[in-house]
Amino acid sequence: MAVAQTRVGRWKMLLVLLVCAAPVIASYVTYYLVRPEGRRNFGELITPQRNLPDVQAKALDGAPINLQTLKGQWLLVSVAGGACDATCTRYLYLQRQLREGLGKEKDRLDWVWLIDDDAAVAPELLPALKTATVLRLPVKELQRWLEPASGAQLRDHLYVVDPMGNWMMRFPTQLDTQQAPKAKRDLERLLRASAFWHKPGR
């Protein structure tokens, strides 16, 4: 009798878990498998996906922050040194513009700058970064998680991470304002596909 009750309890628990997971599964099936004829992604889908590492980063004020605390939001990520060259400046601008271009859905996406060295950030950049998450992380830790396309550098891409912490997309190198609408379409599709289960805020 006790064995039968235990078995029934386990099946009920499994059923509850499946019901809770169904919206997540449905959204990913919709995005990855059920694609209209002729539709193409601008960004490259990453297979297998890679989860946010359990490592300590540092905020600009030196406060320690575990990278996994970024889970719960879609992330649009760039990597660059603190000195922020021309490519870095362009990517930070595009990250902000792409987020703003999402309109009422923008609060579901955070834009993140991961600094891979010890160089100081220029004070004139700080006002533009008020809505960004800026963290300093050793380049070796970044290389264990993110990966550029063949022949490219880690700093050459923008990366997309889903709310569960999975790095799942990489935009082409040298993204510019002319290509930005294509990246925006990918972001909009991802947000639509995840609308079943993801809401703004962590």
C-alpha cells in the first residue's frame, strides 16, 4: 500500500513539473523548430548552449558579483577592455539602441558590458552606462564560457543569453547600424517566443 502511494505521489510530482516546464519548452520549440518557410536568423544559434559560469565578477566600484545573478533577464552582451576602443564604443551604442528599440518589451532585456582587463573606464563613458550592467571579469573565465567565430576575437561579437542563463546566440562580427535592424528582428522573435514564461525583472 505504501509503495503504491509513493508511486502515485511521484507521478503527481512529475506531472506538476511537466506543467510548469511546458511554457518554456513550447517557446523553445516555437523558436528553434517551428520556423516559417524561408525565415533566417541573423545571429548564429549556439549548440550546445552554455550556461552562465558560477564565477565572481567585479562591479566598477569593486563590489563582487556572481555572474549567475544575471539570470532572469535576456542579456545582450559585449566584451571589451576598459579603455573601450572604437569597436567597443560602437557596440555599447548599438546595445543601448537595440534595447530601446524594443519599446515596451525593453525591460525584459539587459545590456551588459563585460570588461576583460584592468584598464580604467573613461569618466566620460559613465553617464551613457547608467542603464547598463558593467562588470569586470578575467579574460580566461570569459573564454571558458563565450567563444568567437572561427578567425574572430572574443571582442568582435555581441552575444545573447536567455533568462535561464544560457548563451544561445552570437551576432556576426563588425555589427553596425545598417545591420542592427536584423539583430533587432532576432531579439524581437526571441522575446515573442519566450512571452509565455518570461516577464520583466528577476
